[in-house]
Amino acid sequence: MKSETHRALPAELTSFVGRRQQLAEIRRLLSSSRLLTLTGMGGAGKTRLALRTATETQRAFPDGAWFIELAALRDPQLLPHTIATALDLRHVSGNPLADLTDHLQEKQLLVVLDSCEHLTEACAVVVSKLLAEAPGLRVLATSRHVLDVEGEQVLAVPPLSIPEDAAVPIGEAPHYEAVTLLVERARAVDPQFQITEENRGAVIELCQRLDGLPLALELAAVWLRALSPAQILDRLEDRFQLLTTGRRTGPARHQALDAAVAWSFDLCSPEEQLLWTRLSIFSSGFDLEAAEEISAGDGVPREDVLELLAGLVGKSIVVRQHDMEHGDSWYRMLETIREYGARRLPSAQVDAIHLRHRDHYRSLANRFDREYFTSHQGEWYLRLRREHDNIRAAIEFCLCHPGEADAALDIAAPLWPWWHAGHLQEGLLYLVRALDLAPGPTRSRGYGLFAASNLAIRLSEFDRALALLAESGEIAEQLDDELLASRVKQCQGHALLHSGHPAEAVPLLEAALDDARRLGQPRDEWRDVNLLCLAMMFVGDPRAEDLGRKAVELAEDHGAEASKGWALWDLGLAQWRAGRYQDADRSLRDGIGMFLPMRNLDGVSVCVQGLSWCAASSARRARCPSARSCRGGLARHRWECLAGGLSRVRPARRRAAAVGDR
């Protein structure tokens, strides 16, 4: 549990300054209340304070502390699913809120919901339900608005403490949090920086003018590499004058933050400004490739993007993170910075940038489809986990703009194996919305229907899946698309198999397998063999084990590690069914070895389930050497669980039905 807990909280990249009083107050309130909301304007430090609280108190929660970022989530319907995914709840039914309450009932944990203000109503409903059903749950929320939930405690996050008098002695200045933060961040860019008699007044006045707001202070500190505190103060004065006398009105603290962000924007070169505004299209981060594809052009040459991006990193506009899973750099902007950039994006460029963003993620989905059954399979799952919010944003853009529904299908449909890996409801929701908006018999619709049917099967919506497949088959015939027609047969067999009709599934899967081999489609061949292996086990055909070995060989030939893991699971079940428990144990453990590096918890869980069956069967045989009838009775029970599809109640059914993830 300790490793899961540490992974659930993001690392703090800079030192934490001050806030002792607030930290103590938060701990006190959390001890007496199960919901605490930290409120305050953007840039006040709510997120950092919540994260530090979670880090310091996580040992008090046996099931850990979990940080869930909501800034990039726009669809309130996806909130329960997003929370479930963040809590590593991989088996989510058509009612994710019910699954969450079941999962949390016996647990003791702290959940941090960060940036709730744009989902206030949805957060209130979900949090109320979870707190009512899970007595060991504590929720720490950050929001610019209260959630207005019964029992909610609210703590307004104040600015950092600042001196009231600019004449405070040098020795006392660091006792104020705002001064300490400014100096620490200044030393990060200029190790020689210190408060002197000459700059003391300007440093203190700078903290006062920025009203002790952490984000504003951090932005200003970056410029102490090149400017003195007095020079920064002079330039900020111009910005404040503009805000005071111009069209902007509002509280002083809002003006302080706007002034700091706007001033940083003004100090960027025109090219850096353009890049800043264009990078605001990304919901939760981006890599260099995406930045180059989407931001280049119209004043920003592609070959200059890297240098300009480095300039924004140096100015603390963009934060660079080294991604240990991918070995490359991942870039992010704070939400306040991103929102400012989005407001400054020229209106004439908005549609063009959105379309580039759409095209990038449509291309990404197509690449995933082409490379899924290759040695890059594991890398793709990790990459899509990182890109999840951007994929959401691209699909939402398409669904909200006339004529873009086919593009939404082109993004969502190829990703159906990814949706299976913990995002079933979300994927099906996107596909259904896009299908409703794109009724024409196009290739995009045909493959969208196929993808949606796969997700519907996993949710045990078999009649719905077969109806979707019937239309997909008609489109395949109209377009003379043999691959789509083959996949329709495959999926029809899959639906029959998991709805308890394995004998009817066998001929369909055999026909699909013949098509896949004729068309030279190894990925489809592998999936047909896998599903046939299960179907043969259901009907007691001895060829099941040979099919399991064939599936393992196909995955090995193409370096597809996740596929090999699923094939080992099939093979292990076939060996268990044949009574060769040691062989089954070995296959299932090898499957776990495939799944663990890519954090495929679905795969690990079904293999562990299989190991438990092997252990139970071995124990029965040890007690009764002639216990063939006992094993047969246990087998019938397991097959009933498997054939029943994805149950919303029984864990055995959920895990067994995870074959659909493949």
C-alpha cells in the first residue's frame, strides 16, 4: 500500500514556504469534519496547500491519500468515472458512482479533489453520495466556490503574510511568508540574490503590490535574474495603472495577479507570446512533438519552437517535467497561466489552432491503431494515460462543432482498447454522441459502431451491441469493406460468447479467423484465436489449449506484450480446465509479469483470479484424489461466471469479462 500511496500524490517540484497556521487549521478541521473545501482566487496557493496537507497526513489513512486533478475535465457526467479511474478502480460498470461507493465502503483514505469550481454541482452530488456510503472517507476539495454540501467545512486560503511597513528591519523581513517565497524563488535563478539595505524597500513593496499571492510572486521572481526589484516594481506600476484606469475593474488581489501575469506576457518576445497563446490549447500538458505540430506556422517557424519553448520554461510560464515512464520531457502550464494565454489567442487563430489540435489527436489515434499489435503496445498505453485530457478536449471540440462528428469518431473509435482499460463509460458516451451526430453510412460510422459494440459487450449490454453490429455489417457491405465485415463477425461472436451462447459463437469466430488470415491482419487473427480459445473451453473442445498456445505465439512474434499477457491468461485457464494446475499456475504468473510493467491492473487482477482457482482446485484434489466430479462442479461455476459477462455485482464476473480489454 505504501508504494500506491506515494504514487497517488504528485511530487512537489519546489520548496514549500510558510502556511504553518493554515496547515494546522486544516488538520484540525479534517479531524472533526469529513469534507473540507479550501476556497480562494486563482493563484492563491490552494492546490499546493492541499497537496502538502495530503503529503503530511497520508500515514494517518491506511488506504492512502489520493490527488485528483479536475481542471481539465469539462463534462460533469464523467466526474464519477474520473474519480474511479484515479483511485485505480478499473472495473467500472454503467453506474460508476455505485461502483465507487462499493469500492470505498470499507476503506479509510483521503481524497483531494483539486479545482472543483467549474463542476460545483456535480462535485456536490458525487461527494455527498460518497460520504454517505463510505464512513472512512475524508475529502479535501479546492475550489473558487464552496460546494454547498451538508457538513462541509470551508477554509478561505489567505495570501502569504506581508510586512505592513516597508521600513521593517532586514533581519525581520524573512519572517514574512511573501518575502521568504520571493527570496527563495529569486535564489533559484540567481544564487547570489539577497535582501540588502538598498533593495529592502523595493522587495517589501513588491510583495505588498502583489498582495502576497504566491503565483504572482513566483512570476515576478523569475525576472530578478535580469532586473533589480526596483526595476520590476516600476514596470508593475505601469501595469497596475492600466488595470486601474482601463476597462478592467475588480478586487485588488485579482488585479495583482492579472498584473503579474500580464506583465510576464509583455516581457516575452512576440514569438514567445504567440507560442504561449497557442500552447493554451492543451488541457493538461504536451510533449515537444505536439507543440511543434500545433503551434508552428504563422509567425512561429517550426525549427524555432524548441528554442521559444525553452524561453517560456526559463520564464516559469511553462513547467518542464521529466517523464520517468517515457524518458522524455512533458510540459505543463498552471491553469491560471493557460487561461490567460487562451484569452490572448487572436480570435482569427482560434479555429485554426483547434483544428490543428483535432488533427494531431486524430493522427495519434490512427497511429495507436496501426501500432497496437507491435512491440510499442505497452508504450502506447502509458502515452494515452498521459494524453487523456487532450484526447477528451479534441473529441469535445468535434462534438460541439457542426460537421465534426466524423472526426470525433475517427479519434474515439480506434482507441477502443484504451477505453477498455478503465474508461468504458467515457468511451461509450463519446461514441454514442458522435454516432447520433453522424448518421450517414460512412467508414467512420461503420468503425464507430464496431468500437461502441465492443464497449457495450464489456458492460453486458448484449442486445445493444448486436444492434450496433447489425448496422455496422450493413455499412461494411455497402462500402465493400472486408476488414470491417470480418470484425463485425468477430464482435458478434464475442457478444454471443459472453452472453452465454458459446456454441453459437464458434462458427462466427472461425469465419472471422479465416477472413483475418486471408486479409493478412495479424492483430485480428490473434483476437479471433483468443476468443475461440475461450469459446472452445466453454463447449469442452480439447482444441482450446492449442489455440491458447497459438495466441501466445502470435503475440510473441509481434512483440505485443499486453496481448501476450491476455493470451497467457487464456492458456492458463485452458490448462486449469484440463486439470494441469502447475502449468496453469506458471502461465498465469507469466501473464502477471507481462502486465505489471505497463500498470495494467485489469490483466493482473484476472490472472490473480485464475491463480486462486488453481489453488482451490489443487486443494480439492489433494483432499480427494478422485475428485474429478468436484473439479467439474467448480469448473461449471467458473464458466457460469465467465459466460455471464460483466456483472455489476460479482467481482469474479467482472474480472473474467475483462477478456474484452483485448
